[in-house]
Amino acid sequence: RSSDLILSVEDEAGQRIVIEDLLEATRSSEVGLRQSAATILNIYCAKTKADYTTHLRSLLSGLIRLLNDTNEVVLNESWDAINAITKKLDAANQLALIEDLHRDIRMVGNEVKGEHVPGFCIPKKGVTSILPILREGVLTGNPE
């Protein structure tokens, strides 16, 4: 199975290659490729035992961008991957990501030009995938 293969990648160089290639595939105009890449990213983020903290910024940024996708599978897989990432974060990593998260949210918000971000409108999911990071930012972060 492809999930077994992806989960076997644990070293830093392998992680970087896999994550960068999958994030690149999520930018494809071909919906099937975006779906597959988002699904594999979700599996990796949810199930890997490897420490991918050095890739948190690029992963989160790429996945937040996908919350504006037009495809329901891409939206759900991206949301689930973000949720898997935030569940594993400690307070220090959450705080370290708050500025990047705000920037990424502004970016996807600007892309929809006053409309709702589709990935934050998924029934029974909404913004809960990013709430742990936002909460940590409010409780212990910089007042700005």
C-alpha cells in the first residue's frame, strides 16, 4: 500500500523530499493529483511516528492554502491533515506558528475576495482544526 511506503519515510532528507513533492502536487491544475497529494499528506501527518517539526511551517502553509480548493475531497483531506498536525503540537510549537498562521489565513481570505473560505465552512468542522494554535496565541502570545 502507498500509505505503508509513505509512513516508512522517517529521515530528514526523505521527509523533505516527500513533503515538498506532495505540496508541489497540491498546486496542480489536475484535480485527481491534488486529491491524491492531499490524501497522502493527511495520512502522513496523522499516522507517521517521525518528527516533522522542521517542516511544520511549509506543511501548514500549504495545507491552509488548500482550504480554498474547489474540490470537496481536497478540502476535507487538507482540513484533516491540519487537524492531525495541531493535535500533535506542544504549546511552544503552537506559539512559533501563530504569525505564519495569521499570514496564511489572511492570504486565503484575500483570495476569496469577501466570500467564505470553503475549508472553514465544512459542516461540523469549521475552524476547529486551527483553534489550538489560535487559543495558544491568545493566551500566551504577543498582544499584537
